[in-house]
Amino acid sequence: MSDMKTIFGKIICGDIPADVVYEDDDVLAFKDVNPQAPIHILIIPKKEEIPTLNDAESRHKELLGHMLLTASRIAADKGIAESGYRLIMNCNAEGGQTVFHLHLHLLGGRQMTGF
Ligand code: AMP
């Protein structure tokens, strides 16, 4: 963990504070500092800094599934599972990615538009 360079890596190491909503051995979930919805949570891998989805390998299959299941559990905990929510994973510049530590956005608490 000590070689993590991004702002999310610093959150994992405890060098930068975050409003953590869930944590286990493999993932950390915390509130986005610039929320785009009443509920906006980021789910990130803890053990390894995977910059983008392009860098994920077949050995990360379980981790990627765990990130999705963590999102659905947090949505249930927050009471938005039935009303609905949106998951987003941005990849590289044209995808809108700004932090190069793989992360899943969980957005909810309002009607999502677009797409
Ligand atoms: P992306 O554009 O997909 O790379 O998303 C990065 C997200 O990280 C943005 O929604 C930012 O608001 C969020 N963010 C950046 N720094 C922090 C931080 N220190 N704590 C929580 N969220 C952050």
C-alpha cells in the first residue's frame, strides 16, 4: 500500500481524511467530496492501485465483482435499492476520469437523467 501515489491511495493510507461508509479487506467506500447527487459514494480497491479499467486483468475478476456487490449493498443500506441508483466507472480522459485509481461511483437519491 505504501507505493500508492494517487489521492485515493493517500486516503487508503490514512494520509488524507475521508467520510468512510464501508470498509473490508478488499474495498473502501467513502463519500465523494464533490457530490453530484444526494448520495454519491466511491468504491475503490484497497490492496492495489489499478489506474484504470484498462489495467484490470483476469486475476481482478473477483475484486471487480466485489466492487459491484458492495455498491448494491451500500445502496440497500442507504435505502435507495428499490427507488434506484446509477453506477459509473469512468476510464481515461474522454471518459472523464480524473483520479487514476480504479473507482466505481454510486449515485442516487434523485432522478437520474441522460443516456
Ligand atoms: P473520476 O472523475 O471518475 O476520476 O472521479 C473522481 C472523483 O473523486 C470525483 O467525483 C471527485 O469529486 C472525487 N474526489 C476527488 N478527491 C476526493 C477526496 N479527497 N475525497 C473524496 N472524493 C474525492
